Amino acid sequence: MAEKQSAHRQALEKAVVESNCKAQSRGQWFAFILALVVICGGVYLLAEGRSLEGFSAIILAVGSIIGALIYGRTEQRKERESKLRPLPEQPAPPRQKSN
């Protein structure tokens, strides 16, 4: 019974991990498409002679991408460091006085 429960739990964990990976990949594709559209819009605005709006759109898109990459790397580094740190020792439960 314990082996069956363990196999079931492992199957659930595998499904969750695979689902998270797919969602993360899908989010990256959506972000790429959105950034590409904004950059193309900026190039179009530049071609129409609206330089301030065009450059603003391009800088916004590129800045967002760079910001997301920096944030992601920082969070990954924090997570790795927290996993390397040893667990704090738990205080011993208080002893009851016996009378």
C-alpha cells in the first residue's frame, strides 16, 4: 500500500513539474511575441516620423526584457543559495517538570 501511494505521489509531482515547465515556456513565448509587436510598432512609428514615440516603445520593450532577465537570474541565485544553506537547528521542546 505504501509503494502504491509513493508511486501515485511521484506521478502527481511529475505532472505538476511538467505542467509548470509548459506554463513557463508558454509565458516566455507570449512575452517574446508581445515584445516583438511593441518593437515593430516602434519601428513603424519611427518610419512615420514620430521619433519620440518610436524610440520610447523600443526602449520600453528592450528594457522590459532586460529587467525580466535580471530579475529571473537574481531569483534563481537566491533560490540556489537558500538550498545550499544548512537548515537551522530546531530548538529542543521544553521539558515538563515532574513532581
